[in-house]
Amino acid sequence: MIGELTLPTDPPSVLRMFDWLPPPVPLLPLVAIGAASWYLLAVYKVRTTGRRWSWTRTASFLSGCTVLAAVTGLAIDSYGYRLFSAFMFQHLTLSILVPPLLVLGSPGQLLLRSTAHRGLGRYVLIVALAALRCRASRVVLHPGFTIPVFLLSYYGLYLSDLFDAAAASVGGHLALQVFFLASGLLFIVPILATGPLPVRQSNLGRFFDIFVEMPLHVFIGVILMMAPRALTETFAQPPVNWNVDPVADQAVAGALAWSYGEPVALLIVLIFAIRWRRDEQSQSAKSEADVEGRDAELEAYNAFLRRLHEPPGSAPDSADLRNGG
């Protein structure tokens, strides 16, 4: 027993990780269910007003909620109290996979579009806009804060005594999960969010942030795979009936840390590159339209000057005719 938690009795396997075994405090599964319910209701409200909402955004957000509920609400959560590989899978899912899925759903834009501007909705919008504009939001979404916090969730935890102190209880285990999810959201929001933000970096700056994070977080996997002994007390003594070698399981956790995030990171880079290209094309089209507008104004002004210097009663030239002279 760990607090109110009963550890699984069967040896771990991939299939058993997805058995029905709710955690003693199902906070994140309930958050996922609540978020998905709100999102569907908000989409319904938007569409009843005759406006469109992308089905890909809806699918992305609901997928994030489903993964969040599964990875924190099924048996993998209980195995994660004593099995490093299970806990690392949870960590990577919460910090690398779930945040992009949620952010690509554009919940902020949906909130602004679906919330009424009168009654209780007015106060919801006031609070949302105040949170968006406050100094704390600018600080926590700045890359000087988000990248160190994201990397701290790996190196600062697993290579210090902080992890064992936090993971020894149900409350600490849950707090770590919330921290992983929050750190992932803080890192990915400035990169993928399309709505208004208190800090908006250039495309080049966001691209740099991605490639700063990508190589750094995977090195913890190399450390775990090469370590000759268990680096944490929490996972050093799994239940005997699980038949798990803690050092071998730690190597599996390291392999996950090394490999799990790479496909997700590459997909994020692809999405970001497509958006960057669209931004460049949009900006180029706008610049061309501005140039054409200035050329038309200049041509009209020149025609006006020519008319001023023409003798009375003279026939207008072709440029005057084109401009209605």
C-alpha cells in the first residue's frame, strides 16, 4: 500500500497497462472529461450561430483529452508508482504528446467565440482577457522561463533527490503529473497557439526554441540507459511478484525518453513549417497589394499633374481615360 493506493498484483505487460484500474484521486481523468464536455458544448454553440469550426481542431482537442484520461486513469498509473518505464511513458505523454493535441484544438479561440458577451459570459471574458494581458502571463510564456522549466522536469527531477521526495505519496505522484502537463503546455503554447498571446515571438524565434529543446531533453535517455544502477529509490525495489529488474527497466525508460519524443517533435516542426510558409505567403501577398495600391495612387496623381499643365480644351490622353479623367 502507498497511501490509499493498491499496487497491481500481476506482473506488468503492455496489455495490462490498459486494464481498468482507476487511481485513488482521479483528478486528471476528471479534468479531461470536463474539458472534452465543455469543448463539445462550445462547438455546438458556435455552430448554432451559423459559424464554422474546424473538425480537425475538434478531433485534435478530443484526442488530447482521451489520451490524458487514459494515461492517468488506467492501470498504467498504478504501475507507474514502482515501474520506471511506466512512469516515464506517463511523463512523456503528459509533457510531449498531450499539450500539442490540446493547443492545436485552439480552445482559447473557441472560448472567445462561444461565450456570450452579456450576463455571466461577460465576466468570464473579462477574467480571460485579464489573465491574457497580465505580467505573470508574459513571464511564464517567455522562452527564458518555459525552456528551463521543461528541462527541469527531466534533469532536475531524475538526477536529484527531489523526485524520490515527491513520488513517495499519492499526492506527490499527482503533483508531478500536473507539473509535467503544465510544463509541456507552457512550452508548446507560444509555438503552436494561433490566438492572441501576451508574448508573440517571431517565426524564427519559435523555430529556434524547438531545436533548443529537441536535442536537450533526449540526453536524459542516454544517462538512464547507461547507468549501472538504479538512480532513484522509488523504482529501485519493485514488487517481487512483478519479476522486474530495476536496472533493465530503467534502461527501457531511458530508451523511451530517447525515442518517444522524436516523432512528435518532427510532426510539430512540420506543422510549424507549414504555418510559417503560409505566413510568408500572406505577408508577400499583402506587400504586393500595398505596392500595387501605391502605384495606382501615383499614376492617378501624375495624371492629375498632367491635366493641370494641359491647355484648356485639349483632349485627355489614354492615362486620363483609364483613370476616369
